[in-house]
Amino acid sequence: MATGRPRRTSPGPVGDRFAVFDPATGEAFEEAPDQRPDELDAVVGRAQEAWRGWRTDPGARATALLAAADAVEAAGAEIAPLLTREQGKPLSESYAEIARTAARLRYFAELGPGPRPLVDGRPVRSEIRWRPLGPVAAIVPWNFPLQLASAKLAPALAAGNTVVLKPSPFTPLATRLLGSVVSTALPADVLTIITGHEPLGARLAAHPGIRHVTFTGSIPTGRAVAAGAAASLGRVTLELGGNDAAVLLEDVDVERIADRLFWAAFRNCGQVCMAVKRVYAPNRLYSEVVEALAQRAKATVVGSGLDPGTRLGPVNNIPQLARVERYTSRALADGARAAAGGHRLDRPGYFHAPTILADVPPDSPVVTEEQFGPVLPVLPYRSVDEAVEAANDTGFGLGGSVWGTDLDRAEAVADRLECGTAWINHHAELSLAQPFAGIKESGVGVAGGPWGLYGNLRPFVVHRPEER
Ligand code: NAD
């Protein structure tokens, strides 16, 4: 069994602060403010007050957000190690996350919606003037704390709303630092970061002064957030879990795609909503695919994200590690074979060996649920129809991918996947300009691109007769 287990299993309160753990050591290394729900009236009240000014001048907003992007980039060397310490990801990925955060601020700064005339042939001049909603609550998880924070605050602020953002208690530190850096470019109280434990998020989502709750996290929490926001009939955008399938076709060149497929599953230690979480390979190629992925899993350097050679860091937190271990041991007990890994690593911290599972029963939870960790089941199929049916046979609907040499054929198969985004020969590559929307239980509403901006605006229509 691994040594160095931490004394607490979650970042529990320490007076009015709570401990934050380094998942690479299992040791607490910093604290964050444990804010109480009774502080929310004052926080939301200040956000409402700040909204009066912030909503009025789109040009000033764009200038401020561009300055915020510059400030984030300038602070990269300070933010990145903190993100790696609390989240676990390799330092290079923390820098990449910061770069995407700055890029997103710039993208939305430059995406102002102008008034738009309505033309319908009547002698009426109608115009849509997009108006902001008011204070927005943003609630995010621990896997990409900064990227997901910016995915919410950039469009909300660009649209003229103010934002109260709550990170996960597993990763509060880099987000607090990001908030203070971004706020150097903003008027007071336009952006507020709050940190603490439940029911802080639940009360924020249900606060009557909040006009839009934009949430990223698990499906059960998403349901609770929607139920809470229903009290004030505020708008809700939910980006929830995924169980993306990768379907490999008969003509796939296994060696050519194996690296890309492996990292589509294992990047950020598999803790990606849109990671490949199930692989379907044709019977004829099954052993070759399992072996190619297993070779890569065995060769991957696992370690602290601060070590330059590390490709795969630890799992972020103990409940998540327990979930990964539970799904893996259940699959092995049900007859699966670990072609690589299959166990936690015997060292301090929350490390799990990158694991490739073969011969997994299709109803095993590692296939039917979201493992969100460094474990990948590979399943054989007889016909493409069977593979597509299995890929779609889930309540999740975030992404999916099809891999093959004949791109037209691969695209035809991808077109049959029931999800928000389908890729050919890669997975989870997203443009800032594209709509991002899960279907089924994976989400409500649309984020990303202009759709993300309009998700933070309401149409205000002015009708005026042409004649006097
Ligand atoms: P989670 O749902 O447990 O927590 C997400 C956030 O909600 C955290 O800040 C948490 O503190 C807060 N929270 C917890 N209970 C709450 C409540 N009752 N009301 C309001 N807020 C509450 O999720 P997690 O474990 O932090 O993150 C992993 C999940 O996030 C996975 O399911 C993953 O797929 C999903 N995710 C989805 C996307 C996407 O874009 N679709 C992106 C990243 C992660």
C-alpha cells in the first residue's frame, strides 16, 4: 500500500481558513479563506452595485479585458507553479492553461455584439439591442481551474455582467491569484472570487441577486444547481460530465494514431470532461490496439508536475483517486485484464499507474460511468453498427471520435454519434470560436464562441413605426 497518506481526505476547514493539499505529496501546503454562505448577501450586493457602471460602456470593457489578458500573461511564472502544486498537472500544462486563459479574455474582449436590425417587410423599424443580465455566478471544478474560470468570466464580463466565481475547494489558490491579477484591470467588485465549502456553491447558485448561474462539474451537482437556481428563475448553463467513446475503424493505422489516442485519454491524468473514456476497436485489430496503448502507458513518466520530465501527474484528490481505484478493481474482479497498470502507485501522493484495461465486461462501471482518471477500457466490436450503438448507449453526450484512414468514411460514422462535438482522428481539440454544448445529461445551454457571449445577454427589442 502507498505510504504518505494525508491526515485529512478532503481540504477541510481550519478555523476560517482551510488546508489545500499538494496531490504529488499528499501534504497540506497552503490555506485558503473558508468563506461562509452568510457572506453572500454582501458579495452579491457589491456585484449588483458594480454592475451599474460596468454595463454601460462596451469599449471600456474591451479595453479592460485586453489589459487583463496582458496581466495574466505577465503573471504566468507566478501562477503556473501554484496551479501545478494544487492541481498536480505538469508545469508545461499549467503554462498552457494560462495561455488559453489569456487567449480567451482577448477573444471575448473583441467579440462585442452590436445592435442588429430586424427585417420582416412591415413598415416598422425593429432593432435588437443586446443587454447584460446582471451578476453571474460561476462555479467550476478542479481539473482545469483557470481555463474553466476564464471560459465563464470572459464572456460574462465582455457581455457587461459582473461575476462572482467559486472554484473547487481542491484548487482555490491559482484561481484567487488569477482573480487578483485580472481585477487589476477592472473596476472594484466587477469580479469576485469566493472560496469555501458547501453549502457555499449551493447558496450562491440559489441567491436571488444572481441572474445567471454558469456551472461546470458533475451531473449530480449540476442537477442540484439547476434546482437551486429555479427558485429565482435565473438562467442556467451547465457543462457536465462526459463518457466519450473513440471508435477505431478497420482501416485505422494503429501505430500512426496511437500516441494521439493515448494522450486524448490520459492528458491531465484523464481528468478531462472530453477525454477519450472508452475505446472501441474492431476484433481484427483488438490485440494490436491494446498492445499499442499499453506500451505507451508503461513508458509514460509519472511524477510530480514540478519535475521537468513528468508527463503524467497525480490524480487531484483522494475521493477521485478512490473512484479510479474502485472502478479499476471492480473491472478486474469482473474478469478484465490490466494490459498496463491496474493499481495505485506505492509512493506518497495520489498517484495511479496509467492503466489499460482489456476484456472488460461492457456493463462494468469503468465503461458505463465516468472514470475521470488514468484508466482506459478498450472494447472489441464485430460491426461498425454495433460500435456506434455501444458508443451512443449512454446518458452522456459530450464528445466522441472516429479514427480511420478513409476520412469520408470516418466522417460518415462520426455523423452518427450522439454528442455535442465529434472529431475525426483526434479528440477534444476545441476552438475558442466554436459552440460547446453537451447533449443528453452532459449539459444545458451553449458555451463558447458568440453563443457563449449571447448566453450572457438578453435580447431587448425596440419597435418603432417608419411613418410619423
Ligand atoms: P463537482 O460537481 O463535484 O464540483 C464542481 C463545483 O461545484 C465545485 O466548485 C464544487 O465545490 C461545487 N459544488 C459542489 N456541490 C455543490 C452544490 N450542491 N451546489 C453548487 N456547487 C456545488 O465536480 P468535480 O468533481 O469538481 O469535477 C469533475 C466533474 O466535472 C466531472 O464530472 C467532469 O466531467 C466535469 N467537467 C465537465 C466539463 C464540461 O465542460 N462539460 C469540464 C470539466 C469538468
